[in-house]
Amino acid sequence: MNHKELIAAMAAKMNAPKSVVADLLEKTVATCTELLVEEKTIGFQSFGNFEVRKKEERLSVHPATQVRTLVPPKLVVNFKQSTILKDKLKDLPHE
């Protein structure tokens, strides 16, 4: 699902104009981004938590040339799903 499809789906559920939903989604994403930049955890009840974690410096090896490169430490966003979401996904058929 892309950005426009998400806005259309949300607008249908909320019975609201797409422009209002697009503005709400834009502000939600901007707020979440600001909080993650401040390294705060964001929790959505029955969905999951987003948090910033630090990946340590590591040594990487290129598989074709065997050249070793030092990968510097970096911050990444981690998502941990809630138990409710996990249970809903567990019930889906596997293909």
C-alpha cells in the first residue's frame, strides 16, 4: 500500500475528506520523526513500539573480493510488534 492508498483507506474509515486525512497523516509522521530524532520511544497500543537503537561498529567482508571494511556505528529505528498484532498475524494463512 502506498501513501495515496493509505490516505484513501483512512478517509473511508473516518468518513472524512482526503485532504484532512492527508494533513493528519503528514503531521503524525512529522511528530513521530521528531520524537525518534530525540531518541524517544513511540508506542501505539495494540500495534507496537518504535525505538532508536545504536548499532555498534563492526567489520564487514565483501563476499566477492574478501575486502574487509570497518562499518561505523549508527542509529537505527527498531519496531517491536505488540502481542495483539502478533496474535492477529499468527491467525493468517501461510503461503
